[in-house]
Amino acid sequence: MLDKEWIPEGVERCSLGKFIVWLGIIGAVLLWGLYATVKIFANGIGVTGLDNYFGFGLWITFDLAVIALGAGAFFSGFLKYIIRVDQLKNIINLAVIVGFICYSGAMLILTLDIGQPLRAWFGYWHPNVHSMLTEVIFCITCYCTVLIIEYVPLILENRKLNQISFIRHLAHNFHVYMPLFAGIGTFLSTFHQGSLGGMYGVLFGRPFAFREGFFIWPWTFFLFVFSAIASGPAFTMLIATLMEVITGRKLVDYKTKALMGKIAGTLLCGYIFFKILDTWFWATDTLPKMGLTFDQMFNDVYGQWLLWAEIGLCGIIPAILLVVPKFRNIPALLYIAAILDCIGVCINRFVFTVQTIACPVMPFDKWYSYAPNWAEWATTFEIIAYGALLLSLSYRYLPVFPQEKELNS
């Protein structure tokens, strides 16, 4: 009975017993990840599959991928509060939660990747002003703070908490200033998304990643931003659909999902166009200037199939499915296209993170390969379980979906 008092009014939730069992499953994954975390903190990253050659691996791939997929938060906020696309009100709360999970999860996993977590503050107090990662660390921290500010009003709207007059008025005032936070979030997220890509583009000693530039920014700066906003809305829509499958309830109307698909598809068309141009210029101009060929950038493990999968299977095909109304209005095709879109950005982050390092850079060098071990997988799944926990608690106790009562009445 006490639990039901905290559940949003007019909606149904599973019994507390079932919910506890669900949390137990999530908790088991969290405990596995926590064990790996303790091992890594106690013994250093030597217990992982990382070494002196592969300083970047699964963690950074996952980090960059979830940051890109979490772009649904800042871009949906930009469209909802700045451009005023009113229909996004049906999914904006979920976008904020997903964004907060992605960014906070990314920061948590970085505490493992830096090797010495107790010195994490060095990046703020002793910044390397010549590194793009300095801009990244400040922007991602500030934007995570913005996401907290955007998430707080949703927490304050909990049925029980909202009965307190002070909290009710505080939540209202937060909403009044939400366009301001949306604008700040758009600025911060755009620049750190771009600088993550720019970091790879300026690596002139790594021919797989190095790119020409526009003024001070390599092409990868803009491509990373473009790919993030092209996949973020699709990922948010998929999370909503997955929650519907798990809960057995309608949470967002199909019109809103189709709109998210249309937004993602339109942006994906633009991204793939410039990605193809970038790849062509890199293969025909940048590499020959360095005395290299396109084929030398690939081997049996990290083959050209990854590039064609990103551009073709996970780029051109989902772009067509999402842009053409006849295809987008078929649920199965919408979801398949969204999944391919998200896989495509994950492939992109993987090759820039791992293949960049694996590719030989000297005539006497050779190809290396990297495989994450159990400690990296455990901590990665720990962050996924953390996200599932936060989503579960938010869905049960907070008014995340404005349409839920209407769609299930």
C-alpha cells in the first residue's frame, strides 16, 4: 500500500514483488560489475585486456557510443524548447532520463579507464590547454550537470513529493527556465561531441583517423556531431518501445515515434552524404599524400566490411526506411531502421577507437588486434544495469510518459 502511494495516479504498475524480482536480476549484474570494479581499483587496469599498445578499447568505444546515443536528450530538448516541436512533449522526459544515464554512465566508466581515479580532478585543476580532451572534460561535466537540472523537476513531480507546496512550486519554476537549460545543453553537447571526433582527426601519426579540416577543425569534428544527432532520437524511440514490450503497456503513440524516426532519418541522410564524401577524399587524397593506399588501412580482422556495413547496411538503408513515409509508417521497418542506425554509430566509434590503434604506422610495424577480457565486459554491463535500474525506478515512480493514461484507458 505504501508503494502504491508513490506510483503516478491513474496508471498501473506490476506488483511490488515482481518489481523486487526484476531489481534482483539487475542487482546481480551490478554485483558482478562491482566485483570487477573493485579488482580494477585494487590492481590497476593491468587486470583488463588493455596494454601499452591499446590504451583505448571497449571502455572508450562504449563511452563514445553511449554519448552519441544519448544525444537524443540535447537534440530533442533543442527541438522541443527552442524550435518548439510540441509533439515531442510525449517523449522529452524519457529523452532526458536516457541522456542522463548515458552521460553519467560514461563518466563513471571513465573513472576506471583513467587508471588512477584519485587523480581524476587533475584534468580540471591542471588542464592541458593544447588538447581537445580538455574541452571535452569540461563540456561533458557541465552538460551532465545540466541533465541533472533537467531531471530534478521530473523527480519533484512524484505523486507523493508533489503534495508538498514548496516542492510543487520549485518544480514549476524549473519548468519555466527549461528552455534556457535546453539551449545551454545544446551548446555544451555540440562542442564536446565534435571535439571527441576532432581528437581523432588531428592524429597525423595515425593515418586511419587523420583528416583534413575546416579552419582549425578536422572533418571528424562535424561528422561526430552529425552522427550523434542522427542516432540519438532513434535510440530514445527504441528505449520507449523496449519499455512497452517489457511492461506490456502503450507509453508513446506511434505518431511521436514516427516523428522521431523522421528526424533521425533526415539527419542520417545528411550524415551519410558527408561521410561518403569524407571517405572518398580520405582514400583518394589524404592517404596518397602520406604514401599510403586505401587497402593498407584494413586487414582480415579489421576489414573493409566494417566501413561498408556502417555506410551501406547501417547508413543508406535505414536512412531510406526512415525518410520514406510508406516505410516509416510500418512499425517493423521503423524499428529495424532505428536499430541499424544505432549499430552504425557504434561501428563508427569502434573503428575510430580500435582500428586507429591496430593499423600499423611504420614500415616495420605490424597489425595488432585487441580483445576485451571479463573485467571490461563486467564493468560495461555494470553501466548498462545502472541504466536499467534508473529507468525502472523512474518508470515506476515518476510521470515519465504523459500519454500513458490516455493510451491505456
